[in-house]
Amino acid sequence: MSMLIQQQVCGGAPDPSQPSEAEGLGIQDRMQRSGSPTRSSQSPKDIVKDHNLSKEDVALIRNSPKHIVCVDMLREGYHASFSELFALIQKWNASREAAGPGSAIWQHRPLEEQPSKLHELRRFLTRAEAAQRAGLYEEVYENQVALAHYFKDPEDIWLSHYFYEAGLKSARLVASDEGRREAEANGNMGDVCMERGDLEAARDHYEAFHRLSASKAWLDATGRSYAARACEGLWKTYTLLAEKMLADKDYESAIGTLVNAFVMAQEAGNKKIEGEAAYRVGLGYQCVGDHPTARSYLHIYMEISSALGDHESLGKAYKAIAQSLESEGKFGELTEFLEKFVKVSSGNSQNRNLVEACMYLGVIYRSRGEYDKGCTYLQRAYDIGCGLNDLPLLQKVQVHLGSARAHHMMMAYSRHVEEAQPLDVRKLLAWKDSRSNDFYSAD
């Protein structure tokens, strides 16, 4: 390679007065292949003290990490790897310049100044290129995925995404594994798209993952089924898409998508997410006023939560069923489920849920004219709420409790006014003098 080409592709001519950080990078590999002892444990200053310096030793001291890696790959004939690495470095630099000083990326060291990362890129890119030349696309894929796993730090996540995308392209060329790597690659890309917030693309990749892994006994490195992973990915994606539809008041599409999420949760074999999916379908049907169908899904959630011993989820189920019954005016069943909500929230470190349960039940009893019970539950909600450090919730309880007490007091007050006997008048005057809260219980 001429000096001019080195300057263009390897970052300019080296400055002999400035030692670089490239300890053991490039030259270390060549020494290991030739059987020579490596100098990776020595600093550039220590190498300088050795008077028996080879040209490679001198290059190690004088040249930049990028220069050494690029020259190594070109000398060994890995032109595609060199081009890919050089393009990645340029992409990083362009992103940094576009973000400008003060941005997060500006605070990080440039990729070309990080020898360990350059070494890993060189190692796996050249392996992938060699495998590609031999038509071994499964090895190409494995090397690309290895790089995707290596670059998991937040500052490098773009590299991880890049190599997962490259891995999918390679996996589609593998013909010897019944589509296993293509399935895995689609699952990885589904995760990538979820991280990016691209739900539609994530759905497409997870659906491909599900289609390819259905009826297969493939397991990942942790022993997790590919099919279950695909189902869980689709459950999550469908749920998030449905939330957007609900926000746009597209209830019909949202319910259809939530039902799909429920089906995927069932296929995944995970009872926890199956229950959550059933709960969301129930809430979706509540939005359109189809309360019988809503309750059928909410009962599934209730049964699963009970089987799992999940008291908090069981309370959510009772509350949602009660809301559905309230909409249909079925107050007898409504109070039954609210009392279950109170019971399951008691003694399970669910004080906030207990406050909401008591408040809800107290308001229902007050609305039905059962002021004694209403005041009892609302007073309990207030007493517990005082210890929650949640002022908005406490103020809400105070309003309902004050209203219930006023309504209860009004019954006794009106009776005394209507009868207007001397005893009644004395009680009214005594209450006006004291304005105590126990007048509502006077006879």
C-alpha cells in the first residue's frame, strides 16, 4: 500500500512523536501466529527500551489503533471487512458531529480510539468474511451475532442493532437448519425494534419468529423455547399497539388486537401474562359497553390470579368486575365483589388498594342510602389513608366521608325538624351550639 492510500483510509500519516494506545493490537495476533513471544503486556515505553525492534514493533508504537487494524486487514486480504469497519467508523464520526458538542455521544471516546473494540471488530469481521467466502453462512451469522452481543453498552447499542440486522440477512441464506437461525434472527430484530419504539416493525419480526418456530422444539441458550419467546414478544407488541388504538378511540381494532394478544399469551404457556391479557381484553369490552363479555374475560383473570396466589391481581379483578356490574345496575352482586376486594386487600401490604376498596364500597352504600355502612367504610379508608403520604387520595376520601356524614346527619336532622317537639328542638339547639359530628347518630 502506498503512503497516500494509507493516509486516506487509515487516518493520515503517523506522527513519530506521538505514541498511540495500540498495545498488542494487530501485531499481537501476528506474533502469536508466527510463534514469537507477544509484547501485549509491555507498554510502548518498555518496547522502546528493547534495542531489537522489528518493523512491526515500530509500527505498534508509532501508528494509531485504526491504522494498525486497517493495515492488518488489508495485508491479510480482508477487503470487505476493512470496508465495513471503515464505514462504521465514519458513521460513528458523522453521528457525533451531527449531535454536536455537549451531546451524550460527544462525551464518549471515538470508536477509532478504542483498541479493544477495534480488535473485536477485526476478529469477528474477518472470521465472517472468511466464512462467507466458503459459503458457510451459519458461521457468518454466528460471528455477526457475537458482535451484537459484545456491543451491549448504551453507547454502543447502535452497533449491536447493526449486527443484528446483518445477522438476519445472513440467516436467510442458511439452508441447513430448517430456518432455526432465521427464526432466532427475527426474534432478535423484534427486540431491536421494540427498543427503538417501532411497534409495527417489531410485530412483523415477531410474527415471522412465531411462524418459523411454531411446532419446533428449539431452545435458546437459557433453555427457553423459541416458540414461547415468539408468543411473549407478540403478546407484548399487540398489547402496546392496542393501547395506542384505545388512545385514538379505535375500540374495535383495539379489542381485536387485545384478543390476539390473549391468544399469544395462552400459547406462551405463561399464566401470569395470560391473566394480564385477559384483564386487558375485559377492560376493552367495558369501553364499548359489552359488560357480559367483559366479565367473562375478567373472570378468567380472577381465576388465574387466585390459582397463582396473586392477591394484588385478584383485587384488580374484583374491582373491574364490580365496575362492570355497577354499569348494569346490579348492586347486589356489586357489593359482593367489592367486599371481596376489601377482604383480599386486607393484611397483604396493600394499603393503597385497601383504601380504594373501602372508599368504593363506602360510596356505593352511600348512594343506596345505607349511610351507616357508607360512613363505616369511608372512615376506615380515611384512617388507613392518613398513613399513605398520598394527599390527593386522602382528600378524595375526605370529600366522600364528609358527604356520607352529611347525608346521614340530614336524616336525623330532618326528622327532628319535622316532629318539632320540645325534645327535638332542644336537640337541634344543642347540636347548633356544638356542631359535633355525632348528631347523625342521635335519636
